[in-house]
Amino acid sequence: MATTVVRPDQLSTPQQQPGPRYARPALILIAALAALLFTWDIGHSQYHPFYADSVRSMTESWKAFLYGSFDPGNTITLDKLPGFLWPQALSARLLGFHPWALALPQAVEGVLSVLVLYRAVRTWAGADAGLLAAAAFTLTPVVAGLFRTSVEDPAFTLLLLLAAGATQRAARDGRTRTLLLAGLWVGLAFQAKMLEAFAVLPVLAAVYLLSAPPALRRRLGQLALAGVVTLAVSASWVLLVTLTPAHDRPYVDGTTDNSAVSMVVGYNFLNRFSAVGLNAGDTGSVSAVRTGNMPAQTAKTPHARVDTGAGPGGAQPEGGWDKMLAGPLATQTGWLYPLGALALGFGLYQRRRAPRTDVRRAGFLLWGGWLATYLLVFSAGSVAGHTYYMGVVAAPLAALTGAGLVQLWRAYRAGGSAAWALPATVAATAVWGALVARDYPKFLPWLAPAVLGLALASALLLVLPLLRTGPRAALGARGGLAAFGLAAGLAAVLLAPAAWSASVFDPAYGHSGMGAVGPVSVRHQPPAADRGGATAEAAQAAMAQIWGRHAQQLSHGQRGLLSYLRTHQHGTRYLFATTDWSVASPYILATGAEVLPMGGFTDRVPSPTLPALERSIAAGRLRYVLLGGLSPMSGPLPADTVAARATAWVSHRCLQVPARAYGGGVQGQQLYQCPRSV
């Protein structure tokens, strides 16, 4: 009689069986709901200024597309890597330059993220867990807002989900090709969000090293190869810019030395962690990220406690290490924190004696490590109102929710002391949700009582059978109450995030521009505390012009100025130069005109230098400079910047053009004509 030898890792791997019949229809419904949330009222989407300017420039030339130029003249790049904008630029080239054409790729990335998450969790914990994870992810408020927003994180979230899924499969099967694919996805994620993509690398590597079937030496070699792939893909754009002569490419924004490395490492990484003592001043980058007057969100602000249901106006402090656990950020992504944490602890405890190659434990380590990593990163770093950063927190939290609920239900059915874990987890999550909702008492005032009521019903329906038959009895001895208790529990934990996500259907909350939904959605209004009277009104008007739905439509004064400049351009390359990107933005969006911006996003970048500006005027490439106007994004120009020195030089050397010559222009702005002889 033949004997079949079974390896331990085969015993620990879940059998790949066809999912239940309802899995595919249920997944289609979840994906359809996601598409509805992500595309609702897409025709009234808003531009994300600065990013949208770059997309417009990318549609004007392939050079701007490759380098991520802010302006059509290719004088300066974005202060980010351009990879996340490439889908938007391709969409605009195919469908025309419209706000909805820029928003559409993010919606597609969102639906793909839901499907990729389902596949990854199904492979790890089964179809039911995958469906619950996909539903929890779709109904997370920040997800509903994120994939409606033309920013970096939709692509970034999708690519990290692809990397996690590939790592999970590689850890199960030990295939080098699959692990290299994971490295490719992380490298592409770097093109979307730079070094933030590397934060999850130690988790992915550790999971493979600890749980993959091959021998240790082979695992180390596979990880080294995957690291090479990751580094090569990640460094590709940086190497391209570094090896291209400076005069053949745009200046790199965010830097003082025109280096892509400085932009990635100093400006976009070290600056985010100034609160913990890191300093980018010596890296060749601008030493501080100026968020200007874009309002930051904070936990438990006075505004939150007296919320009227309308979006907040004005800047608020960002908060400290606990900012992820309260207030605005908690309402966008934190409703399921207790469920995720308890599911992680319960899952690891249940699998504590499993073989090294146990796939279930590897999954808990992967998703739990991912979640813990980004919670720590965002707690230590600067978020500054950028709610859309939270997509990479919502994804692992949803995965743990789906797998955890299935594992808790199985433990409940099996009996024993572990049966109490399900009602306890539902109760803890519901109480937490009610506390989060209480910070905004006038927004959906019925929500907290409804969540607590459902949780109470669930607890009774789940606990009564335990008390009546004993925790060690099989589920069949408890009647049908438990199933109703589970349904009530699911409703209790998902109702609050679903209700907040549904606010995208309300025009007042549907287009925040920063990925938030509900009453914390940012409207990009400048603070009125330091400004009064006409100054505040002018800044408000300028902000509305940049961030509003009609940003592509020039005002009457701007149209008059544009007409005058085109009439008197006389063959110069640039329509005009200006010391603030937000002044150039409306003209770039509306016409794709070659406007010369000075100072980059922060107004501190030495591009162009004052001698370069003088040479452009002397060579006949530039004739007009538009100065003045309180920047609604970054405030007054710092005195020590190139832009400030250029302002002083132009004011002294060039001639004012009477405002009546171009119909009055824009309040607070003055046009200057600079003759070639200056």
C-alpha cells in the first residue's frame, strides 16, 4: 500500500476551492456601488490646481509629459514625481481637458483597488472574507472621497494593493517570478508617492522571509533580486532627470540645487518629519514645506463640537501623535480601528502554533504590519489636512476586517471561550463608532444612537444563545438567533462609515478636493484670523477662482488682461512672468499659455534666477511681468527669495501698464512692461 507524504506547508495552506455561487454576483454589486460612489456627479468635479496645471502642460507636449512640467513652457517641474499624473494626462489627451476627464482615471483605479483587495483577501482567507473586505473598503469615507480626487494616492493605493497581493501569493508558493512582480509594483508605487512606497517594504520582505516555503538561502536570494527590481524601477525617473543636462529639461521644483534626489529625499521626505527633529535644510531642497493657507484638520476642534453640517472654514492645528485616533482623520478612516486591531490579535493568537509556512498567519502579519507601519508614519509625520493620504490605511484595515469577521464567526460557531470574542468585538467597534460620530453631533444626529441600538441588538442575539446553551455547545444548539445577531453586528460596524460615505451624493460634501467627505471636507478657504476687511475678501475671491468648479473660466478682468497680452506679445515666447504659481494657474488651465512662473510651489525655489530673468527680457523671450496680489496659497513673498528680488527689480526697472489699458485687470495685481534695453 503506497504512502503519501504531505509537507507541513501543504497542511497549512488553505485549499483553493471555487467560491460560493453568490460570491461573483455580490462582488459585482460591490464594484458597482464603488463605481457609483467614485463617479457620482463627476461632471461637476473640480480641478486640483497645481496638479491640473501640470496635466494641462502634459497635454501640450510630450516633453512636459515625461518630466511632469508645471508650465507649458517646460521651465519647472512639479514638486512631485509625475507618475501619478500620467493616467490623467492620457485621459485628457483622449477625452479633452475637462475636470471630469482628470477625475475619471482615479475612479477606475478605485474600482480596480476594490477588485484587487477582494482577490488578495479571498486567496488568504476565503471568498466571504474577500467580500467583507471589499465592502468595508468601499464604504470607508476616505475611500469614497479619495477616488474622486485628482491626486497621488488613488494610484499609490492600487499599486500597493497589487504589491501586497503578489507578496502574499509568493509567500504561499515560493515563486521568484511572483516576488519580482511585487517588487515591480512597489517600484511603480514609488513613481506615484516616492519614499512613502518604501515604508511597507520591510513588512513585505519580512512576511516572505518568515513564511515562504523555500530554504532560507534561496529566500534571501529571491528577496535580493526583488530588491534590485524595486530599486531599478523606483530610480528610473530620478536617473533620467539626473543624467539629462540641466539646460535640456525643466528645473526640479522644491530644490535649491536642481536635483531630483533632493526633491525626493529632502523636500518630500525629511520635511514631513520636522516635528521629530529631521531637517531637510542641508539636502539641497527647500527647507520647509509651506502649506500656505490650505487648512489643516485637527482632532476634536471647537469647530467639530459645534459643527453645523457645513464644511469648515479656516486653518486648524494639525494635532500630535494621536491625530489618527480622533476628529477629522478618525471620521474618514478610523471607524473600524477596534475591529481591525482585535481581529489581528485574535488571528495571530489562533495561529500561534501553526507551522512556519502558515498562510493564514502570514496574511495577518502582512496586513497588520502594513496597517501599523502607516499609522506610525502618519502619526509622526505631517498630514496637514491631506485626508487622501489615508487610503493606504483604509486598505489593510478593510482586509483585517473581512478576514477577522470570518475568523470570529468560525470561533463563535465552534464554541468554547473564544465564542465570546465576536460579540465583544462588535460591541467595542460600535461604542468606538458612536464616540467618533459624537464629535460632529449636528451631522446625522441619529447615527450614534442607531449604531448603539444595532450593537445592543447584536449583543443580545449573540450572547443569549451562549448563556442559554453554554459557550461549548455547537451553533446548531443555539437556533437561528446567532445568524440574526451576526447580521445586526455587521450593520452596527458598517452603518457609520457607510452613512458618511453616502454624503458624496450631497453636493455640499461631494467635491472637497482633498479626499474628505462629510462635514470635515476641506473647502480650501484661507483663514480670516490674520486678515481683515477687503484683504480677506480678496483672498477669498482668489481662492475661489483657483479651487472652484469654474477654475478653467477666466474672470472678466483676467480675460481683458489675456486679450491685451496676446495683442501686444509681439512674438515673445512667454505671455508673461509672475512671482506666484497661483497667479499663473488660471491662464494655464484656460488656455495652455506659456506663462513663466517664478519660485515654484513654495515661492522659494531659485527658478528662474534674476540674471536668467534679465536675459529672457534682453533676448526678447519675455516682455511682461505680472506682480502683486496676495497669494491665497502661500501668503506674502519671503524677503530672501529670488521671487522677492525679482519683484523689487521689476518694480524699479520696468514700466507700469495702466490698468485701464487692459480693462482693470485683477484687484491687487499690476502689469509691468519690461523693454529689452533694461
